[in-house]
Amino acid sequence: MLGNFSYSNPTRLHFGKDALDALKSELAAFGPVVQLCYGGGSIKRNGIYDKVVAALAEAGKTVVEDAGVMPNPTVDKLREGARIARENNVDFILAVGGGSTIDYAKGVSVAAHFDGDAWETFYKQQQAPAPGARILPVGAVLTMVGTGSEMNGGSVITNHEEGLKIGKVFDERVMPRFAILNPEFTYTLPRYQMVAGFFDIMSHLMEQYFSNDDDNTSDYLNEGLMRSLVSATRIAVTEPENYEARSNIMWTATWALNTLLKCGKRQDWMVHMIGQAIGAQTNATHGMTLSAVSLAYYRHVLPYGERKFARFAEIVWGVRTEGKTQREVAEAGIDALEAWMKEIGVVMRASELGVTEAMLDAVADSTIIFDSGYHQLTREEVIDIVRKSL
């Protein structure tokens, strides 16, 4: 492994069918006023809301409701949530939902008592909260897998007025203190959202995998998680309530982006940067913006990281190498990725999300370009990749 790193993850996980039983005892460590964040009401229809509220009541908490957290939470909603936290003297934020809700809760946690514009400072300027800043603690009850937000410091916020969707990775102070992971809570998710989450997981794994050529333990861990994900998702798309498959997917999602796999690694993240730029223009589902551009992106950068793409083909997808050049093996791996994407039913073209030729300049202008993968893109290459994805 190359490079130096420090590793710490303070989030305590409770996993399994009885995971919610731990909520009451976890809440005992925090103050009496809890801001309960959730989305459009599905947790009320499936009964999760009642279970969480009962645990809050048993713990003696005063609940301040903060409903209506949308997919791709907006800067306006962030400001609303921060105001709710301040005006109600909130002690703790509990996010019940998927990555959008948890991302939002983290944003509120740092914005609530920040004397300034949280969007400008933390997201656009990528500054960290000051030492000693008052940050509200966050906990999570996960109902949709994909983002890994339950065990990391990431928070993505969208500003439609500025045409920007920006992620900020906060430090340990913002990471959830605990997360409740019951795979059964994901059963009622609509199929479109379910498979979008599946691809989001794979994208997280690939973003960290396609960099470096050294012999790196993190890559071996990553390959195992990718193989597990492919196997479990093939079951879950036909048997959505297969507990073993859904539990493996949930656990893989958490480890895909809880900071472990990046140790000793550069990271790419250009698929996410392009996908988020598309999301800012279309408000499309996050995982589908990633699936729409991934094939064009990886085929574009494959020549710069051919050796790693060939390893991906052989180890993750079982591509036979006999009689093939390294380039042919690498390309067969991307073909296998494409076949799996079609099998689980994700969006394959950006045009399906409403992206048009007329949007290409706007997407390129809002794409943050990193120099951390196998090839640093130019603005023209971003346009070419998105055009090939239409």
C-alpha cells in the first residue's frame, strides 16, 4: 500500500431484524428535544414511523417534526431545517430514511448554529466547521440502501437556482453517532429506487477501485464487496423480500462508503461529479444519473488504466483471459458491467433522465473536475462523455 493515512470511524451500528430495539438506549445519551427528519410519508404507511415515535416516547423525548425531506435535498430545505433546530432548541437530530434524509440531517447539524451561509461556506467553499463549533449530534434509522450515509460524514445538497449539486465530506463530528440497520425496512421501497440504490453502491466501489496500480489491500476488500453485491442484487431483483440478499446488500452499501476502502488510495469520483451535475439540471434520481454516464466514462478512461480494468474483468466478472490481449480482457469487463446493469434494470441513457444536447454546456460548467483517477478530464471530454451517454 502506498501513501499515509489515519483511520477512525465513530459510528456505532445495530444490524438485523431486532436492530430498532437499540434505539431507546442510544437516545438516552442525548438531550430531551429530538428533531425527527423524514421524507414524504412512506415511513408512516409502512409502520416504521410508529415504531420510531414509540421508542422516542419511551425514551422521554420531546419530538419536533421535520418532514418533507426530498430526494436531492435543497438548500432551501436545509435552511428551513436549521431554523427549526434553532427555534426549538433541538438537542439531537434523528434521520429516518435513506441517504437524502441522512445527508440533510448532517447539513442541518452544522448549519443550525452557524453564524453565516452554510451553503456558501461548507458546500461551495468546502470549508470545515471551526474547532469548537456547535454541531448537533445525528443518528440514523436506515430505510433505503445506497449512499452509505449512515456511516460517513458526507452530505450532498442541491441549489437549483445556481444549477449546482455539491457534496461535502465532513469530519467525525458530523458522522452519525449510531445507525439502525434492519434489512426488512427496505422491502417496501419501489423497484426504481431499489435498483438505483444498488447501482449507487457499485459506483461507490468503482470510484475508489479505479485508481492506483500498487498491490493494495483496500482493492482486495473492494473486489469481495463487488462480487457480493452482484450476487445479491441478482437475487433481490426477482425476490425483493429475500432477507439474505437484502441484508448482504445493506451491509455492502455501508462498507462501500464508510471510509475504509479509501485507505492507502487515491480516489476517482468523476462519475459522481458528472452525475451530480446532471442531477442539478434534471433533479433525477442520484443512482440513475450515475448509471447513465458510467459506461461512457469508463470506456473513455480505460486506456489510461487498462491493467486495473483487466483485473476488474477477471476477478469481479470472471472473464476468461485465454487468447485475449489485456485490452480485450479489460473491455470484456465493461461489457459484463453493462450486462449486469441491464439485468437489474437501471437507466442506461442520460436522455431517459431528460438530458438533452442543449444541456451539455450547463452540465460541463457545473462538473467539478478532479485529478485523482487514471486521467484528468478536460471540459470538452466531459461534454463528449455526456453526449455519448444520451
